[in-house]
Amino acid sequence: MGLIMAPALTDVAGPRIHTQQVAGLPLIHVTTPTLEGGQRVAKRLFDIVVSALLILLAAPAMACVAVLVKLDSPGPILFRQERVGIEGRHFRMLKFRSMVVDAESKLQELADQNEGSGPLFKMKNDPRITRIGGALRRFSIDELPQLFNVFSGSMSLVGPRPPLPREVEAYESDVRRRLLVKPGVTGLWQVSGRSNLSWQDSVRLDLYYVENWSLAGDLVIILRTVRAVFHSTGAY
């Protein structure tokens, strides 16, 4: 009689799972997911070329958005927030400001209205969002400045969602695999529901991406992102 066992491992790429003998016992060995030298170079070159092209194409639109943000409400045009990138390195993520300037200080007042299931605050009708901010967030226009993060190397076009430092502090050991690659402007979470996803589901999708990355997969995600943005799926 043969025996087939199902290990309690999910979302782990098959090529990284090996069996080996240790003291005569057959054990399962799971290697750490990594981007090989050629893969890493190809992904970086893709990020540089595409982000530079998109910055040039979107420059007139970004200039118009900057004017609208400035006229709509007092405060800076760009919102800079500390996020955690590859290998735990911190960086300043850029976005067009879509909320009032004291949004962070007002967060505590809205804590009991949190519609999210994890450490991230989610609220469909967030009163902190400005008039122009609602339109920017609906079509993800507020995220266009992140192309500069991609060009500079702190982010990638496609990758896990860039986490906040307080999120990373609460990570369990397996979730820290999210930090093995650069965070992305878009990713599986973006094309699978965005803000409609629970925190647990977004983490699961991010880990799947880390385990199964490919340049062809990135291209598919980018194409699916265009559709998701056009339909405003899960945007608020």
C-alpha cells in the first residue's frame, strides 16, 4: 500500500520543496525564495524602462493633478509616508495628497468605524478625503508619483503592497517573506479586489507572488491592473 501525505504548506512554489534524509528520517526542506541574478537584473531593467516611459507620458496629467490638489484644499501636493521595502529597508512612498493635512491626527477619532479586518484602517466614506481626492483614489491617479519610487529603486512596478512600519512589527515569521522582494505600485492584491480584500487575503496574495514571481506574470498583472483601475474595483 502506498502512502500520500499532504504537508501543511500553502502557496509555496513546488521547485523549492525538497525531501532529504536527516538522521535516517525523511524530512521536507523548503528553501528561501530568491530572485536569481539574471531575474533580478531583468526585473530592474523592466522597472527602469517602463517607469521612465510612463513618467514622460503622464507628466502633463500629473502637472494638472498637482494644480487641482493645490487649489482644492490647503496643504502640500504630495503625501509622503514611511513604508517598509525589501529586506526591511524604510523609504518614503509618494502619492498625490487625497486627504486633509491632519488626516493622521483624525484617525483616532474614526477608529471605531474601521471596516478593515487587520492593522490597516479602511472606511468607504472616509470624511478625511478631499473633493478631488475621491476622484483620484477611485482611479488610482493618486498613486502615479510612485513611478518615481520605482525609477529610484525603492519600489517595483509589480510586487507586494508596501506595508507600514507598524504592520511589519506585528508580522509573524512566515509573513516576513513579503520583504524578500521590492513592494509594487500594483500586484495581485490590486487586481483581486483592492480595498475589498481582507488583510489576511492581501497577505496571502502577496506571499503567493513572492513564491511564484516571473516577468511574464508581471506583464499579466499590469494588463489586469488597467482593467481593475478602469472599473474602479474596490477603490475607496
